[in-house]
Amino acid sequence: MFGLDAGLTLLLILCILFACIFEFVNGFHDTANAVATVIYTNSLKPKVAVVWSGIVNFLGVMSGVFFGLSVASGIVNLLPLEALVDQSLGQNMAMIFALLLTAIIWNLGTWYYGIPCSSSHTLVGAILGVGLAYSFMPENISGATINWSKAADVGLSLLISPVFGFGLAIILMFTLRSLFKKQEDLFREPLKKKHPPTLIRAILIMTCTGVSFSHGSNDGQKGVGLVMLILIAIIPSHFALNNELNLEELKPATEICVNTLKEVDDSLLTDKEKEILTNLKKNASSLASTLSSKTDSLTAKEQLQVRKNIMVLNKQVNKLENSGNVNISVRSLKELKTQTSKMKSHIEYAPLWVIFMISLSLGIGTMIGWKRIVITLGEKIGKQHLTYAQGASAEMVAASTIGVSTYLGLPVSTTQVLSSAIAGSMVASKGLKNLQGGTVRNIFLAWALTLPVCIIMSALLFVTLRAIL
């Protein structure tokens, strides 16, 4: 398998199996986010709801084939590239098992106690933990550390999304009340074992479908990113670059970047812009130098160097574009942006078998283990039973927020967004007194503790497993 010996093949299969287990656990941990409202409003029977949600989650992950894998790439790019290509196989395996075990243990623990917890927080925390631990290792001669700019983007999206979900749900509830003043049934608790009116039921099923699809497209990509981390760490010669594309295609884009950068007049640039320009020139020259050799015989290290150069070029061009006081001609900046964006397809990818495998793991996981979190979302956040309006509002907020985040390439927590949206809908109905303090406190504690606990746990596991392996 990929030219590996039997022992390494077995380790590779074991790592991929653990990644599938993480996505499976993610599935049944997060099922409730999509099905809680349709179950508690009697729109669908529980078994029908979870099977439907599983199918749509599967399709959501598979959509990455057509709409890109920016979220998966964001997960891969959190770790310093040097950590993925360490020549010590034992250290690579320790890193992979540490982050996988951390993510699985925390997800299972919070699921067991019925606490809606973020799988995104869990995975990001685990990756940050091993990345931080690696940065202090004696082997880290270059001083490589976490991609803090990417980590900041991810952290900001995880922090803002639940607040946004809470506020938007309140606004949506007030909007519905003003538009449907005479439709009191929308704002009453559903009758037991009685379906909602046809239109309301259709809306609730559509919002359930929307959350399931957006969950698959966002959370599923995290699993894809996890598998790509494993593949790049163990067999970089096959997966550091997209081998289905011809590397010769990179040469023209690289040459244009080198020539464009040479033409830039740095006399008008600020010190910050000069530093960015220097980094751009350095990486463009490095990429051109690597590609000047025969591109079909690059070593694993050379392929990883190409990957790193493309990542840095895109990052620095984005910095220039967003600096707000750019003294580089619009034409030059546009040319750099165009050419570096073309290069992305060589590193932002995943084989079809990886996407399908994660789709299947998430879809099957979605169909089981849903009841614990559903009860929390449906009964324990607010003091009243979910009404039709609350269910539809929460699901619409969750589906739209996650969909936009996926488009922007940012991982967000479906659990946090939906939990916050349900809390917002409860507050919109009867104020803060309508929230159950104990449950809200537990959810908040899980939200606050997940990142630091997972960082510490994965770092300790990495150090321990590294010593053993």
C-alpha cells in the first residue's frame, strides 16, 4: 500500500480508522442539532428524522467534491508544516494518536453526560496542543510553531458564531411575531402525537435538512482535514501535493509572481510592507528553484517545500491585500492574487476515497446515539417546550450561519450555534427567566473548558506517546 512495509501500512490503517471513529462519534454527538426541533414539534418521527439527517449529512460532506475543501485545508494548515514532516516516524505517530485520542475521549465524555459540546473546539484544541508541544521539542531547530494567524481566525469564528446565533434567533422570533400576529398556533407548544399544520411542518423539515447539509459540509470537512493530516505526515511523497495535477502548471504562475515582484518599487512601501515583500520574493524564488528541476521526480522534502511555499505566498499576498495602506499598484497586487490563487488547487484537495469514507462515517454515526443530546436541546435549555416558531427560528439561524462559515472556509460549532439559537428563541418568548440556569451553565462550562482541556490533554498525550514510540 503506497509502497509501505507491512508495519507502516498497519499503522496507517489504524490511524485512518481512528479518524473515522472520530467522525462517527461526531455524527451521533451532533445528530441532535438537526433533529431535535423536528422531533419535539412532532414533524417527523425520531427514527425517520435521524435516518434522513444521516443521508443529508453524507451528501453535505460529498458536496466538497464540487464546492471545494477550504475548511479541511484550514484544519491541515493549523499545524506547522515542519511538524508534519519530521523524519522520526515515532514522533509523527505520537502526534497523530494524541490528537485523535483527545478528540474522541472528550466527544464521548460530553455525549455520555448529554452536554452539547463543540466537536470543532475539540479537534482544534487537540491540534493546537500537539502543535504547541512540538514547538518546544529539541528537534524543532527552525523554531516552527502554530499557524497563529489561522488559529486566530478559527478561534474568532468559534467565539462569535454562538453569540451571533443567540442574537439572530431573538431578532427572527420578534420578526415572526410581527408578521404572524394572528397565527397563535406558531407560538404554542405542539400537541402530543399531532403533526403541525402542513406548511409549518414543511418549513421545519426543510430547516432540519438545511442544518444536516450544512453540518455535513462543515464538520465533515474537519474529518477530511484530519485524514489529510495523517496522510501528509506518514506518506508525504503521495499526499503533500495533488498528484493528479501536473506540477509543470505551477511554473508559469511562479515565473509571473517572480517577475511581478521584481517590478515593485519598494521606495514607497512601509516597513511592514517591505517585510511582506521580502517574504514574497524569498518564497517565490524558492518555489521557482525547486520547480526548475524535473518536477516528476521531486523528493518528499521537495514536495513539502513546494507546499510550504504555496501556503506562504497565499498568506503574504492576503496580508498585503488586507493591510489597508498598500503602496503597490493595483495591477501588481491583482496579478499576484490571481497567480497564487491558481496554485491553491495543488495543496487544497483530498482524494475522492477520503471524502467518501468520511461521508460514510459521519452519515452512519448520525443515525445512532442521538437521544441524550436531543433531550437536552428539546427540554433542558428552556423552561417551556419548543414551539414551532422557536424550532424553525433556531434551525434557520444554524443552517445559514454554518453555510456562510463553510463558504468562508471557517470551522464553526453546529452545537454551539444551535444551542445558542434555541436559548435566544426562549429569551425572545419570555425573557431570561425562560432559561434553565443549570443546563445553560453546564453548556457554557463545556464551551469554556473544551479548548484548554483538549490543548493540555493532547500535549500530555503527545509527550507520553512520543517517549513510548
